[in-house]
Amino acid sequence: MKLFGTDGLRGVAGAFPLDPASVRLVGREIARALPDGPREVILGGDTRESTPGMLGELAAGLSEGGAKPSSAGVLPTPAVAELVLELSAAAGVSISASHNPWRDNGIKIFGPEGRKWPDALEEGIERALGTAPRPAGGPEAVRWTAPAPEPVPELHERYVAGLLERIAPRLPGLSVVLDAGNGAAWRVGPEAFSRAGARVTPMCCAPDGRNINEGCGALHPEAMANATRNAAAHLGVALDGDADRSIFADEKGQILDGDDVLWIVARHWKSRGRLTAGGVVGTVMSNFGLEAALAREEIAFHRSAVGDRHVARRMEETGAVVGGETSGHVLLPYSPAGDGIATALVLASILVETGEPLSALASLEKTPQVLRNLRVASRVPLETPEIAAAVARAEAALDSGGRVYLRYSGTEPLLRILIEGRDAARVRSIADEIEAEIRRALPSPAAP
């Protein structure tokens, strides 16, 4: 039974495997799998209304298994990973569904090195959950029985201070619009920039348990981009619910994604002698324009499967110090995980160091690309004759001048269709055609 996706265990809060008994079992299984040595497990979570209840059940399970949970309360997912490393803890767990809607939640587990747990340990939890009884009733009837653990105040400060010490940003006079998506970074995001000397205009920093990612943050950066332009700010940044992703806007309101960030950081670090020969790691979803532009700069580019653990593994293999995803999940040497606040501080520091406006640095010319997300009822194999034929027709229409890439999301019931080619209008037309054909070939999903 496969329960873990590309970014942890995720689903509707209160429903299996995120019901109270299952979450407590996960805590016990994590404690059981800890190596000899320290037993401290750092906990944190985002602002969903289900997060305190899940933190309580998880902490109870960890304690039952002989571990020592230490809660940081509301804190970004990457902060949990960084605290594990800084405090030499045995593990860390973040309760978050990242960019998903508020009714969802998730469990992300980090090992003692601050990296995502290996597949083998996740599979052990899956086996334990596979034999556990299913909850009676739906998620609306769930009752979280264990109180949320009291946060340790020092952990908040350790994260912010550690981030500023590692990156050492000096941002006097820099004006920043920061949209926290009503998520985990609603306090630490503005605080980190303010302490670095920037003038911060916060947006969507009033979480109510249900407004996380709702029309804001990294998934909906348009309001942030408009506010950045209207305020004549130097930089705009939008974070997702657990602040591992960051999407940006320049002073003109132009939105920049993870590919733009990789381009800017790689070029700047190369000019400063900080870029290793390993170059840059992107994913199969990265725009071909990034690969071509880096080649012109004689910067190596490598692709990995989608998911930060795959990017991190490819970075280790190649010796790259810069990697990330188009979605804005960028990995830099300052964090064992992709940290959206760290990425934003690095980009802001480059603005100050160069004295250039962000619009001038964001010079990446992208190949026309269309990404469609189809909600699916089940994961039909992509090799079925109907889907394979639709892909073949789309590839023929591109006439060797582009690519077609299909994959199922690892965190949501979605099929992602990526079309890339020379002509934007032609790419959109081909995307319309293949989307319609695949819709006919897939079972109709239930209403969301």
C-alpha cells in the first residue's frame, strides 16, 4: 500500500491515514526507527486548523515510543529540518500539506542530517498503517484527543538567528513586499527580512486556520506582484503554506518562478567564483530555455525527477550547489531542505550586491511552455494505448521542435501535462488538443 508521495504523507485531515489513531501510530513508528543516540524529535507545523490536533497525536505517539518531542509550534517545514541539524536531534517532523487546500494536511519526516527520510523507512510506516484499523465515520466527525505540545520559544529564535547567520544578508534600504500565504511563515518571514535591514510590506499574514493558500501565496502571486509594482518595491516574494517554495516579482510586477531564480543565482555565483563545476540541477519540468541559457554561459545543467529529494540526490551526484524546481522549491547550501525564506534572502542579497534592478537580472528567455493540471479519479497507466496515441499525435504536431511530458502529481490527484515548443500559439493549441483527448481517456473524477 503506497501512502507516501514525493513530499511525505498527505491527505484529508481526519481521514485515514491522517486520523488520530493513525497519526499517533506514525509517532510510535518514528520513535521505533530512531537510531541509537539522541531521542529528541523536533516538531513544527503550519496554520491549518487540524495542525494542533495532529501535533498532539504525533507527540503522544513519539512519547509512547520513547522519543522526546520538542515543538517549535507554527514554523516553516524547512525550519524543522534546519533545527534538527543545528540541535543534533534524532529526527524532525513537520505537520503541513504545503500548497494544498486547508482541509488537507500531511506529515513530512526528516532524519538526523535534516534530509527527508529514506524510502525504506517510509515503507516501514506504510506497512504498520496497512494493518491498522480504519477509523469509523468521516473526517468531519474526528476528535483529536491529545493536546498540542507547548512550543519551545527558543526554537523560533534559533531558526531565524541561524538563517541570518548563515546567509548574512545586508539589506539596508531594500523594500520588499512579502506574501506569507497565511501560512507557516506569517511571522518569521517578515521578521527575517526586517532584521536584515529591509523595509517590509507584509501581505496575507493573518491566518485563521482555513485561509492558508487561499487566493494568495506562491500559488496565487498576482496580488503580490501588483502590490510590488504599485509600491515601487525592489522585490516581491510569495511563499506557500509551509514556506518551502518562493515565487517572486520584480519592480515592474513581472512574476518570476524557480527557473528564473536558478538562472539569477547561478550566473551571479559563477561571477563570484562560488559556483561549482557541478553547475545547476533542475527537473524534468524545468524550461528548456534555462538549459539552453546555462549552456551559453558554460554552466552544466542536470535534470532530476520532480521532488526535492530527487533534486538533492542529483546535486550530491554532480557536486552542484544550486538546484530546484520551477514551482519555486530551490535548494541552496544554507539549508538541508528547500527554504523559501532563505531563497528570498539570497535573491535580495544579490540585488544589493549588484545594484541592479531585479528586472535586469531576470534575463532568462524561456521556451513557450504550457502546463495543464487535470484532476483524476485514479492513476491510469500513462502507457495505455489511448494516452500513448494522444502523446504521439502531440509530438508529431510539434515536429521535433518541442516536447510532451506527462506525470502524476506526487501530492494531489492531478495529472500534469507539459507541452513545450517554438511557437506559443501552437503550443497552446496542441495543449488544448491533448488535454481534450486525455480527458476522454481517463475516468471522470468526483466533484472536488
